[in-house]
Amino acid sequence: MTKKNEEIYLIDGSSYIYRAYHAMGGLSNSKGFPTNAIFGFCNMLAKTMRERAPKRIAVIFDAKGPNFRYEIYPAYKANRPPTPDDLQIQIPRIHEIVEAYRIPSISVPGFEADDIIAALSRLAADKGWKVTIVSGDKDLTQLVSDGISMWDPQRDVTYDREGVSKKFGVFPEQMLDFLALVGDSSDNIPGVPGIGPKRAIALLQEFGSLEGIYTNIDRVAQKSVKEKLVGNKDNAFLSRKLAELRFEVPLPVQPEDLVVQEQDSEALREIFKELEFKKLLEELPARRCLDFSGYCTISTMEELLEWVETFRRVRRFAVDLETTSTEPMRAKLAGLSFCAESGKACYLPVGHTQGSQLKKDEVLTVLRPVLEDETIFKFGQNIKYDMIVLKREGITVKGITCDTMLASYLLDPSRRGHSLDDLAESCLEHRTIRITELIGTGKNQILFSEVDIENATKYACEDAEVTCRVAEILCPRLETEGLTKLMNEVELPLIPVLVDMEIAGVRIDIPYLRTLSEEFGEMLKSSEEAIYEMAGEPFNINSPKQLGEILFKRLGLKGVKKTKTGLSTSLEVLEELALEHELPRLILGYRSIYKLKSTYVDSLVNLVNPETGRIHTSYNQAVTATGRLSSSDPNLQNIPIRSTEGRKIRAAFIPDDGYAYVAADYSQIELRLVAHISGDERLKQAFIAGEDIHAITAADVFGCSLAEVVPEMRRRAKEINFGIIYGMGPFKLAGRIGVGLKMAKQYLEDYYRTYAGVRQYMEEVPERAKRDGYVTTILGRKRFLPDLNNPNKIAQQAAKRMAVNTTIQGSAADLMKLAMIRVHDALKKTGLPARMILQVHDELVLEVREDVAREAQTLLKREMEHVYPLSIPLVVDTAIGKNWDEAH
DNA sequence: GCGATACA
DNA sequence: TGTATCGC
């Protein structure tokens, strides 16, 4: 009896494992457990389940041990190296995952997965079922027929009879003969040596089959081909036997039994969590474990006063604002939510377009004393945002004792994603209501103030409750990890500093930028013309694809360098190519100008806030793995520092009328920290003596006196010093200073001989980190480096460099943050008409009323230099100017 | 040596 | 979603 409309999916498990393993190198979770094969396999499986949702399905694996092919041909797969360890340990997890999906899995001793698939697909096809083989392996296309097709979810292509022919040039029934001729080096199947895919296709198209070829062997025109075929007839037929799939497999199950059951989502959640498969976790059915019944909307003054009483009584609560924008300087307040104890939360709408609400001003008047009372503790998630919005409403929030985003960041700065949604998932195993569920996405997005109050209440109360609960989990964790002090003395006190900086913003010289835009535009135009001229046709220079066409096809330059999705056109490659052709040099110039023009010159104007007339760069405190701040809109860290173009952009940052800039930057803070932390006496002495450190290094490395150091020697020494900080290898160093590899090695050797303390330090840091699992900075900031135990040597080396570099960069970041807090305090105490407006790299910039510029300069230098007691002096260079460039 | 942001 | 360029 044939059943219509029945279908079955047969997944070629083993081949996906190998494919994933080889396609993705180095993937592992934060504990260093390799996950590349599992990841690739899971994605394939998840995609199949998501898009096809088959009722009948099985994953087929190779069985352990030999199979019949070895008996026919002992050398079968002989050249295949044994399964690598880091793949082997992934395999049990893959089986667990298949089990958790409740998908039947099959393997049969003595047979390969391909044979089992062959047998099953024939059985199912005979019943009239539609069979889909899930695989990317061309060997299996020999099974494709009317009822059997093959699908590769990775490339998302389906092969039916025509598809196979189109892709491989032969029909499914010829595939076996094709394989017999071509062989398979990875399985050590010989085929006919000298016959490649092209020739095999031609032969099969002409003679139909292997037998056809050999019965008509005299008609093979090319003599050499004929000789090869004749000489290797046995090989050809042996190869066919090896590639031929067996249908008579003793199957442990029948196709009818291969029914998928409901997946065990909890088991999958556990596994994905451990492996850190974020996207797959996200795809699991949401688990919403918070109870909304204790949530309420505040719509009367009585209710509000009652809540305020509660805040005064319990003396700690979580706050969260709902607004109309993610940019705090543009956001309009829609409402506030609070949570003082788990299970209970309230939403206080003040700016919704519909529904009855209390008046914002009255509400804020009632809330102000509580929010500004520093003895009543507040928790928040990225509370800097809320503080900016509230400060614009005239309220200075005090008493922040926990920011869940920062807590999460301190606990694991390399983790990406410290959003409330992430924390709810990882700390509470709760899937929060997503903002897009309320306001939609893209063009149809509405403002939060337009959301109806009932839904807004659920959303906002949930956020407040999650913040409260997460704070209760993360704060004790900070304590046990020894991070509380860093939190209380650095990260939390830094928040009000950043709040003031972001609110202050910076003035931009718009007319100047317009002329600069024209100037850069002219440069681009002429550069563009020259490029088109040289290329012979106009094209989109910014498209790496089109550029690649021109460079490598049209001009025939050899794109021997890097690839991934085509040939690379990176700086490195273009510089190499510049030796042979002028065009790459022009492209390089074009690119740098274009980037500056588009990301700074033209976009700075768009960032100007219409209300304040200034730009309000946002400083992110929870992004970098080393502890540095990052900035966006605009990203100040990326403005070229030395080039004329970069300086022109900095000149667009100007102080208010009657004000000046005072800029201060730490001189050599990283090398100084190397001296301090490593305790290397010679390096310390150099800094204590206050000498030019690069010149001293030059004298030490090149074995001469300080007076004999010429500029070129100093330049090389400078590169060596950089190399030390960034963990540069001798090869890279050689490239940078333009000497041979041997010479660079010698330099490093000489350096380490002179500064033995530095060498010891650079060796000890990764060792200790390997023991502890993390490195620490001068103020105890941690960064976990699981890759120190990664069997992948490349990843391990990288982690070693990060270990050293993080202690240096991270310590510098610690001190800079401390300095910002000190300077901010000092300015407040002295009441100087000055405010901090920029922080970038190792530099701080104040906007100061002109008449007190010198005073501010002295204060800035003093506070920064005495930020923290060290065994070497910190030196800060300062300058005053009428724009940011001048202040150098 | 990689990171962070921005653009295609 | 991926790649490049600036930075440290």
C-alpha cells in the first residue's frame, strides 16, 4: 500500500560534522571547549527543523570500526589522518543534541552513513514517499531520482535529477561512473589517474557509462586518455565498487519508525547555554517565568505617594525610564518604572499620548527628594542613560549602588551583550518582552509614548523587576570576585562624570566643516577621475567586489593575498600591489579621504543636537575587553591622530565663545606602567631620570651612548617599544621598521637582555593567567582568557598577547578613569568655570573660560599626574588652544 | 598583535 | 552580515 504525501528527511550526520569542523576553525566557548563542529552541525539541524519541520526524520552517522570497503580495498581512506582530539570530544555532544531534539539517529556497524541513507531512501521511495537527503556530499547524488532529492541547507540548494546534471554535468545514474573515473583523494579512492572531472564528464556524455567507455575504448580520440583508461581499468572498476552504495544494510529500524517527537527544549537550553550558542538559544521557545500579576500602573497621586513611602521605608529600589529615543539627549520621557521587591513593580506614565496620567512636573516634584537622596539606594541598568534624561528634567539622581550592565561587564568584560534582555536570559533564564513587540520595527515603528499604557506597564514593570533581581544576583557575585571596590570606586563614580560630559557635549564649527567638506570633495573628485582614467572605466571604488574586478581581472594584478568572499583589497594588499601599479596607491588615498569625509566631515553636522547646538558623543562604559571607554556618534578614537586630514577634523571641535580648550595627555603611560608593574629597574630609572624613553631604548638596544642616537635609531626603538606593548612578533616588527627578520629578532633579543625584568614580566603574566583563568589590571579589573588553554596554538598565542596587553592597556584605562573622577571632583570643588568635554585615548579635554585657562591647566596636570601612587612618575603634557587641534 | 565603529 | 581603517 502506498501512502501519498508522506515524506522523510535523512540527514547525512557524519559528513556535516566533518564539514563544519573544517569550515570553521578555532570556534570555542569561553571555557575553551571547541564548538566548531557542533555549531555547524546544530545550525544545519536547526535550519532543517525550522524550515522543513519534517514529521519523519533521521540523522545517520558512520559507525565506529571498519566497514566492508576496507575488505575490498585495504588502502581505503588510508591517507585520512585520525580524527583530531578537538573534534573527537565534540562528537558525544552532537549525539546529545540529536537526542534532545528527539530525532532518531542511526548507525550500523560495518556500513557507512551513505549506505544506510541509500537503503533507507530506497525503502521509503518504494513506499511512494518523498525522500529528501540532507547533505552536501556529491557522492550521495547517485541516489537522486524521481522520489528522492537532495538538499543542502548550508547553501540552500535542492538537487533533483536536473539539478544534479546542471551542477555536476552528469545525471545521478552516471554519478557512480563519474566517481569511478575521477576517484576521491580524501577517501584514497584511486579512480583513473590523470582523468579529472572535466574529462570524466565529456567521456560519460559521449559513451553514457563506464561500460560504454570500455566497450568503445577504440573510439576514444585522445591517445593519452585512452592509454590512461586502458592502463587503469581495474582501478576504475575498483573505484566504482568503493563508491557504490550498498542497499542491503541490516537496518535496525524501518522508515515508519523514524518519527520525530516534540523536542526537549529544556535539555537543548542546557546544552546551548553551556556551549554559548546564543542565536540557537534565542530560537528556543521563550520561557517567561516572571509573574506580571504584581505589576500596576500609577494613575493617582495617592498611589504615587504610597510608592514613595515604600521607597523611603525599604531604602532601595530599581528605576527604569521609558522614553522616545535611545539617545538620551533627544529622548522625551514617557514614563518611569520602579521595583522595590521581586514580584511587585509599578509603571508611572507621564508622557503617553493616550490614557489618563499624572502631570509630569507634579510627579517629578514628588520623586525628586527620593531620587536625589543618596542614602536611598538605586539600582539601574545602564543608569547613565536614565540619569541624563532625568538631569535634563532637572533631577540629579544620587545613591546609585548598582548598575547591572556595569556589574555584568566587570564580571566578564569580554562577553558581548550586557543588555537587560541578555541578563534576564543568563541570570534569570527569563525571556523578556522585547521592545519591538510594543513599538514594532523599521518604518512602522512607533514611539514608546504611543504605546497603550496597559502594555507599557507590563513591559516597563518587567524591566524594573528584572533589573532589581539581576542586581540582587550580580552584586554578591562582584563581592566574591573581588570586584566591588572597582565598582564602587571607579565605575560607579565615573557615571556622573560621563553624564556631565555627555550633557555638555562639544561645539562644532559648522561653516568650517562645510568648507572642509568641499575641500575633501574636490580631492575625492580629482582622485576619482585619476582612478577611472587609470582603470579605463568608471566603477564604484567603495565596492571591494567591483574594485577586485578592476584590479585583478582588468589590470591582471595578481591577487595572491588573502581571500574569503573573493580577493582581498585591504590596505596590506593594496600596499603590496602599489609596488607594481600606481592604481592601488590612488585607491588607498581615495579610501582614507572618503572615510574621513563620510564618517566625520559630513556626519558631524548631522549629529548636532537641535536643542543644544552641540554634539553629544556617547561614552560607552561596557564595551571594550580591556576596560577602556569607547565612544560613538562620533567615534572619537578613530580620528587620525598624526595626518594633516585628521588634524583638520580636530580643528572643527571648538569651544564656546569666551572659552578655550585645555587638553592634557599622558605621556607614555603604557610604557610607564610596564616599568611599574614589571618592576624592571632599568626602565624605571629611565623614567625617573625623565629621559626620552625611545632614545634610551635606542642606546640600550644598539649599544651606544645617548648622544650617539640618531633619529632613525630612535624611530626603530620606538617601534620596538610599541612591539613590546602589543605583543608584536619579530616578523611584524621587521616589517614595521624595515629590516630583515633576523635583525628584528636580534633587536628583541638585545632589548630583553637589557630589560630582563620586562622579559620576566611578559613570561609570567600569561603563566599566571593560565593558572587563574584571567589577568588583572592595577586596580583589579579582570579579563578572562580561556583561550590560554585552547589546544589551537594560534588561539593560544593570541591569548598570551592579550594577557600581557590587557594588563598594560587595562591598567592605563583604570588610571584614566580615576583621573577623570578626580578632575571632575576638583573642578567642582574649586568652582572653576570649566567642564570636561572629551576623553580619547590617553587624553582629556576641558572647555574652560578663557580667563581661568592657566589655572585649569595646572589643576588638570596636577590631578592627572597624581592620580595613583606608582614607582615611576606619570607625566602629563598640556596645552591651551582655540580648537582641539591647537590644544596640542 | 586585535579591538571599536561605521559603511556597503 | 561582512569588511576595512583607525586606534591602542
